[in-house]
Amino acid sequence: QVQLVESGGGLVQAGGSLRLSCAASGSIFSINTMGWYRQAPGKQRELVADIIRSDGTTNYADSVKGRFTISRDNTKNTVYLQMNSLKPEDTAVYYCNAKNSYGINSWGRGTLVTVSS
């Protein structure tokens, strides 16, 4: 099993920045991809960005391209999400995700990001 712990959420004004961190523990060797999803009130959970743990290949939702950057530090078993030029519509609970080669997902508890206008 994989355990994920997020940190770094909070309240920020529109145009500001935040960096989220997600530390993984447990069966690290089984992780293929790590990423961030978000869920706004009344909406479905959606992919924000993910990264392949082995080679660093990244993937972004169109809504965050050019503003958010996902990165990883395999020595610390941690993935980051740098969020710049934040907009009120980025307000959501952000969840860290890890997926193994069988497609099985592990989730963190989530961290709230609130962007005020």
C-alpha cells in the first residue's frame, strides 16, 4: 500500500502563488505515476497534472497549462505542484494521487486551496 500526505494549501489572492507538496510512503517501488486532482464544490474530481515517476514525463489539464508546474524529487518520494497566477476558479480541494502499474489508485486526504478575487 501507498500512503500520501499533502501539504501547502491555503488562502491566496487572485494572481498569487502556492506550492503543494505530497510525500509518499509505503510501497514506493510500485508507483508508476503521481499526480494532483482537484474537486470544487458541486463538481466532479478532475485531473490537474500528473508525472511519470521514472522519466518525469508530465501531463496537464488545459485549464492550468502555463500556470502550474508539477515536479518530483524521487530521493524524497515527494511530488510538488507549483501554482502561479491563481484564479478564483482554481478554488478546490486538491488531492494527491499515486497510480501503480496495475492502475490501482492511492489517494491523500486532500488540501484546500482558496483563491479570493
